[in-house]
Amino acid sequence: MSWRVPVDCGSYQPVADFLTRAFDPAQTASVAQELASSSGPITAGAGSPYAALWDRLSTAAGGPAADVAKDRVPMPQDVPILAPKTPDNPLSDDDHIKRALEMFGHLRDITGIADLFIAMSNAAKREKRGHPDEYRITVPAEAAQAFADMADSTYNVMLGMPLAGMFSFGSGMQHTFSRRFSKTELHLGFISELFADFSLTDVAKKQLDGILKNFIKSLGDVTIQSEKTGSTVDQTIRVHQAMATNISGSLEHPIYEYLPRTRIIYMHIDASTWKWATNKANHEESTFNMQYVVVDIDLNVNRWLAAKPQLEAIFQEVTSQTFKQYGKVKFPVPIDAGAK
């Protein structure tokens, strides 16, 4: 999978191109002028040529259950995790939380633009197959493709252009996971595998389990065709952190800088595993099989803030929502990793 590749947005390419220009500091003034013009490239609201995008993002703002209620695959799950303050960090606990929440606000906002690109990328994929309408996740023959498109679009949008220009990248790692679980062990076993690096207390793990259970619960009635050998159900989740780093190099006089980081986890879950995991009536033990890729990306806050006013104005034209309104339900309250 390639990084920093432009995202194909099909018939929505004019919107994508306009957004791409808004990411470019050299084009800020011209983008602002076009937005102020009544003959600008984007028409607002449900009656516009972009009504399907408006509907998709309006529904997604209500969280995964709202998407599922419309027979659609949910937008990617966001999981913000607040790390405890280290002993040498001179900030007070309140100031630490304040700075961290500021970083989470930036991550919440840029995921709004990411979700707009994801919706356009998904539409382009369907257009190429001659299937312009949304796939229905209650139709087994369509559900697996819906999940595959959402997971692939999420991964490629977050790591592709133009969003990639806002981030610096860590190295990607591929993993294979296969372990036998009872149903009661499944959630915490899954969390222990994917979130091992986050040093979560047992209380924090329960908070995280609550977010993931709500996501899985919303998919409880989804049926995936699993007869084909090697078939998978694909998911991509975004785990958000506020990284506090001592940039002074001194332990006696530390200076901490806070950095917003997103971890992309792109999973290929064996279809029979998915069927077992989401089947409330099946209480037998089974082996959970999946492969997954992990990539960490760090947001350049200054670059983001320079582009944000134009990007949010375009987002509002398409969705009739601000970033904060869009993320109010969809972007959860951060989990306290050190909760007692």
C-alpha cells in the first residue's frame, strides 16, 4: 500500500480539488475569495449536487448506530486516549489536561475533513463498479464490500494526499494475530492485542471496551457472506493521542511540547471470525484470526491551523456543520489511560 498518493474522488473530484487547494498556503486567498462568491464551486445543503455527501456526513455525525439505522457501513471509529502526566512534567494536572484536550480538538477537526474525503472515495469506488448507490449492510452480498471500501478508503485517505501533507509519518508495521477465546474473553483479549502500547489500567480498558462494544453492538444484525475461503471483514480504526515530549533534553529544567498523534489500525478479520464475534447466540470458544497494519502519524499543528479556516468553510458548505458539531457525538470523550 502506497502513502502520499492522491485520493480518487470520482465525480466529486471538483470538491476534492477545491479542498486540496485549501490545504496549500499559497492558494489561501483565492480559495477564500471563491468561497465568498455566490458563484463558488460548492453549493450548500440537501438540495445541492452534493446532497449525497451532505446526507452521508449528517448521518455519520450521529455515530455508528445512526449509520447502521440507514443500512450503511459506519464511518471509522475514533478512539482518543489521554496519557497520564509523567512525574517530570512541570505542568499542573489541570494544565496537562487542558493542553492535551487542545491537541484532541485539532485531531477531532481534521478527522471531519478526512471523513469527507472518505465519503467521496467510497463513492468513487462504487461508481467504477457501476453501483452509485450506497451498499446495504443488511444484504450479505453487499456488506463485505461496504466494509472493505470503508476500511480501504480510511487508510488511503489518512495516508494519502492532500491530508498526508499535514502529517509526519512513522514506519508501518504488519502483524498477524491468531488466538483462541471464549466469548467472555474476546473483548479484553482484542483490546490487549491492539492497545498493548498504551499502558491502560483495568478501568481504562473497561472504558475502551465500552466504546468498542457500542460500535460492535450497532453491527449486531449485519450478516457477512463467509463461504469464500480467505474472505475477510475489513475495519480501520483511528486511535488518537496527545504526546507530551520533553524538548529541552534536560531533566532538571524540562520543557514539554504537546503533539497530536493518530494511530491508523487497518484490520483484515477472517470472515468466519467476524461472524462468530458478532453472533450473540453463539457462546462457544473460537479462534480469532486477523492480520493488521499499524501506522503512526503526527499532525503539524501550525500547518493545520493555517489551512483550517478555509477547510472548515468548505466543510460547512457541503455538510452544514462545523467541525465541532460534526465531532460532538462521533468523536468520543478521551479515555483516561491512568484511570483508577
